[in-house]
Amino acid sequence: MIKNSFSFNIIVSKTDLDALNHVNNVTYLQWVQNVAEKHWSLIGNIDSENKYVWVVIRHEIDYFLPAILNDEIRLTTYIGDSYGVKSERFVEIKKEEKLLAKAKTIWCLLDQKTMKPVKVPAEIMAILQSEKGIN
């Protein structure tokens, strides 16, 4: 189990496909954001959700193999380093054991009232550095 990881499966639908009949690059990016948000909703807490909001400031994604209609895809995310106002998150997108794509996203923590960056407080840092994995 990867430190502070989360996984779930999806089935590729027709709306996920592009003109070449494989999963569109934009869909992969949406999956990257979806798995991160689902993970945070499980490990975050109500108090922090009322004070702060995460926003993406950078995505890096590498594509290796295509996914097609009805493929069962496993999305796994885990948290990397967190520092200052930022936190790294990694996502692997696999079909069986084959890596289809991987991504690194830099998230920035904002104060929900002012919408300005705020240093990640100790209580959120503790959540981000947790050893717990969720599947």
C-alpha cells in the first residue's frame, strides 16, 4: 500500500472517447481531478473544508497506452510532498497492470473567504502525511 493512497475503478464509456475511438486526453485529466477530489473528501475533515479550498496550479501528464470503450480502468492517487501553500499529488491510470498514463498535479491551498494562498496548517499537514491508504 502506497502512503496515503486511494483507488477506484471505472469503465470507459462512449462519452470518454475521441475521434480515434480511444479515451480523450481531456478525459484523462478529468479522471485525475476526480480521483483527487474523491480522495480528499474521504480523508479531509469538515472543519478544514469550511475554511480552505484546494485549486490546481499545475498538471503534468504522460500518456503511454490508449484505453478504449468498455475497458476497466483503475485510478490510484497518492500524496507526495507538501510545502508552503502547495501539495503534490500523483495519479496512476492502469488497465490491469499496464500503466496507461500517469500524472503529477500541484495543488495550492486557498483561504475560502479571501481566496488567497495560505500556508498549509499543521492539522491539514497531518492529514496529508498520514500513512493510511484507502481502497
